Amino acid sequence: SKHLQTSVGMIHYLESKNLSGDLLVLFHPYSKNASFAINMFKFLQKDYHLIAIDLPFHGKTNLNKPEFNSKDISKILLDIKKIMEEHSQLVVQ
């Protein structure tokens, strides 16, 4: 369980132990949270570097504002991409 400060707030996420595979970001269904993906981690983490994020207003994610929109999700993904590239020299497309 980790947290990432983004331009729209503090994002909670789970990350697989495999940091060398291709990056795959997992989104949970409505009314769930990142822990929804734990069973998927068992099957996919051998081949992928997995990140499951708590979407805004779900799980342990906290935003800087009372509501969000699709532009905020785009900002979150761009922030995740930037940080992943900075910390792991990973090129994310």
C-alpha cells in the first residue's frame, strides 16, 4: 500500500513486486477500491508491473477538492506516468 502526491490530491495505490515487466494500471469498478485487484495480481504480476489505484472518493485516496471530472483522472494518470519515469527510468506509453 503506497501513496502518491499528484496535482489533484493524494492517490492511494497498490503495486506488484515485479517492477521490471510492462506497466499495467488497473482500475476498480464503481463502489470498490484498489484491493479489488489483489486476485488479479496473483495471475498477472509474473509478467507485468501492476499498479491498482483507488479512484477519487474510493478507498484511501484523498483529493484537494470536493468533486472530480475526467480531466482530473487524466491528470492523475499523467502524474503517475511522470513519477514512474523519474523513479524507474521506465518509458510509459
